[in-house]
Amino acid sequence: MEDPGGGPGNEQTNGGGSGLSRALARARAVDEGPEGLNCFLSLSQALDPGGEEGGGPLAGVPVAVKDNICTLELPTTCGSRFLEGYESPFQATVVRKVREAGGFVVGKTNMDEFGMGSSTENSAYGPTRNPRDPSRVPGGSSGGSAAAVAAGVVPCALGSDTGGSVRQPAAFCGVVGVKPTYGRVSRYGLVAFASSLDQIGTFGATVEDAARLLEVAAGHDPRDATSARRSVPSFVDALDDGVKGKVIGIPREYLTEALDPGVATSFAQARERLREAGAILRDVSLPHTRYAVPTYYILAPAEASSNLARFDGIRYGVRALGSGSTREVYEASRSQGFGAEVVRRIILGTFALSAGYHDEYYERAQKVRSLICRDFRRIWAEGVDLLFTPTSPTPAFPLGERVRDPLAMYLSDIFTVTANLAGIPAVSVPIDPVQGLPCGGQFLAPPWEETRMLAGAAALERSYASDGGLSHG
Amino acid sequence: MSVTKDDVRRIADLARLNLDPGTTDRLAEELNGILAHVKTLGEVELPTESRDAVGEPVPGEGSVFRDPDLHPDGLESGAPARGAPEWREGFFLVPGLPALTGEEGRVSSDDGEASR
């Protein structure tokens, strides 16, 4: 792994201490002051690493964890006032696995409340800034994890991806972000947003960093009925496989007029690099792509409206004071605890599920979802090994630009929601920056083909590295 | 169709949310904007065998169930007390239920952890 030290803040370590103390010093330095990045909501108080001593694939590696993944030692707030100071009585399986592999949790990272957002501006604890340009958003909802990797606090981090919440911030911050196949990683201890779409994913400073953390996190867990009973191949060992002879489809529906011209140019150059690396490029069509965002913004809020019913002020979180009946406690606690975007999505989701609208919205969206799945299955059956697309139609946008326009914010997810709807794996890897701002290319693969997908991402990363690497900002 | 303020109030009631009038107005307007975009789903020609076309989220995996003997960690040990607003002797405290008490109950605050 790349040494996360270096840069401003390193002087605070006085050159001594463990990887944990170096990472903690760096975390404090990047978050300090009103112009700080605000990556972390809580930091480890441990004086020693705390992970299992000895070997292990993550021996001594500091890892940042999104604040919707439950930890015993640190609060789990989901970026919400509702869970301010909440201490989980149990630990997420992925956190246990990181510790058993020798890694340690540096801190919990900022996020859009309950994962609902594409900019980390919906956090109740203030937005995270993009380390490459602090006037811009880091993307979201896992913006704190992406920024912590980009700022050099940690070499890798855990996030969650329901509609692009790992890949889009990875693209905006110039790091690697992986959303594995639905069922690849246990979600025990992940606070649910939309259960048919949520998947824990990994960030890395490099493809190898993200692949190594994924290899540790992946695998069946009897505590999560949706985790698959499948063996986990070595993702790291597969990184040398390259793309020679692989058929890489370029879906034309992703090259729309919504695509920023700079991103389009950067993407075209990345495509040529893949050709030079030996890939066979093929123009393909996924005709239902344009329906992915409307499908997602019915199904995800519908599931969220059900999942978030548990936040009632009775079992955990904040109970509104001065309430009377049980029902009044529910209403007052929920109304005071949830932020504007969460309320918007609960209302939208409850509407889509309500009598009289269920068939027109929810059931129709489920059927369109199955057509989106079929588009992908047809492409794989035609002999396409991987798909390659831009990760986001634009680079990182300025803080505040889309806060008052929910639809514009939702359209940030136009290239990423399809992988969640179809349950397939996807990875964002840095490509040429646009006017100094990071930009991402996305590989999508058939279910369970993370090895092939990560080999593609590594091949592209190596192509840039052989030309001196990418320089962001 | 368009969503009215009354619709938003009805939905908020179902979702156990109190909305102030300004929020209700704003949400009605935003919902209409979002639903106008969602309307494009009406263009999609659905397969005729559409009853089987509902949801295929887990590639290659059938439905599976967790071992019923496998309990979540820590929930027997009183650990929820750390996170619960009010908790006593292994129970979550709730306000009285009118059906049981014959009147609107009040939140008990004489015992257990204070509301946070």
C-alpha cells in the first residue's frame, strides 16, 4: 500500500508513531478550521492500532469507515441528527473482517444523511469539501470516505453504494471506487437505505488498494441472508490479467448531450488507451438506460420509506421532548430528526407505494427495472466482457450549486444507478482531469466478475502511469 | 395528474411526519417536478408476460433465509440501553397507549434515561 503520510500535517507526527497515529494526525490536519475538509465525524481514540497483531493482508493499514457502517468503538450517526451520538450495540461484519486482517479503523466519515444525496451536502454535520478543489463538492453520498483517501489520510476506505454513492465521489475526488456485485459483501451492520440496491463498496488510492480491501470485506456471512454463498477469488492477483483480447462495449446511451464536453474528450482518450492495451472495442446499445434514473427515484425512496419507519424515537436515536401520545412521539421525533432530503424521499416513496398510485409508479418501475437487467444480460450473451462508460456526466460541481434543485442532483447519478438496478459490479477509475478537476471512467461487468473488471481498471491505471500518471488540481 | 398540498398532507400523515405549511407547499411543487420526470416510464413498452417481470435484484441467487437460531449480537445483553431514549429493566419505554389506559398517555420521564 501507498504510504498515506506526506503532505501538510505530517509534521505533527514528528516522524514517530504508528500508522494509526500518523493517519490520525493527518485526519486532524485536513479537517482543521473553518476551511477544513470535514471528512470525519469521529476519530479513533485508540492509542495503539487495535487490530489483530501479526500478518494479515491489511497489517498496519489505516482504514476510514463510512458513518452508516456500525462500529462498537465509535458512534454511528449516518450523517443524521436523529442518530447524534448513537452507539451501536454490535459491529458490522466488514469492520470485524478489516480488524481481523490487521487493519484498524481511523474514524467514521461524513456522508449525505442515510446515504441520500450526491454531494455530501445533505449531512446534518456540514458538507465535506473536495480535497482537489475545496470550493467544490466531493460527490456523495460517501463523500467523506472519498475525500479521506484523496487527501492522503488513508490508502483505502469503506463506503456504501445504493445508486453510485461510492463511484461518483471516487470520480469527483480522483480515486478508485468499487461497487461489487449485490451479495458479494455482507451488509450486516450497514444501516439500510434501499435494501434491493445497497451494497458496501471500497475506495482506494489505487486499484490495488481498493481490490485488497474488497478481498478482505467480501464473502458469505450467515448473518446477512442476502450475502451470496460463493467463494471469493483473489482480486489482487487478477490485476495483472490486462484487457488484451477482451471485448469492451461502449454503450451509446451513455454518450448523451448531458455529457460535459471535457468529460467526453477525457473519456474518448481513455477509450483509445484501452484499445492500445489490446482491448477490442465495440459500440453497443442498452436501450432502457434513459429510464434508469426515474426507475431508481421511485424504487429507492419506496424502499427507504419502509426502512426508515424504524426511526421513531422509541428504540434509538433522539426522542422529541414534550410529546404526548405514542403517535405524537413518532411524528415529533421524525419531523425533528430527519433533514430535508430524507423527508423528501420518504414522502416520494410513501406516495409511490400508496393506494391508487402503487401500480402506476412502484409496480411499473419494478417492471422497467427487469428490462434494464435484461439489457445487460443480452449484452453479456453477445460476447461482451466488460462495458466502459463515464462515471458522471460532469466533474465535481461547486458547493451549493444543486442543493435547491433535487432533480438536477438526481441526474448526477445517471450513469451509476444502472449497476445497482441490475445488481452487477462496477468500478470508477481516474481518467484525464478536466480543467484540473478529477474525472472517472466506469467499468461494468457481469455478476461475480469483479476479477475481470478490476483487471480492466488496473490496465487503464497502468496506461496512465506509464505516461507519468494523472495530475489532479 | 398533479400532486396537491392535500395529497402531501395525507402522505405525510401515513409517513408519520409533521410538516409545516411552507414545507408542504415546497414538497408539493418538488414532487410534481420529480413525477413529471418519472412520467417517462409510461412510454416503456412492458413485456406481455409482465407478471414475472417484477424485480430480479439478486443475480444468480435464489431467496435464502438466515438461520433462525442466529441472533443479532448484543441485543439480549441490555446493550440497546445505550442507544434507547428510555429503557428500563430490559424494556423500551413508550408513552401509554390510549386503547389500554383509556386516555392519552404521557411520556414517562420519572425513571430511566432522560430523553436526549
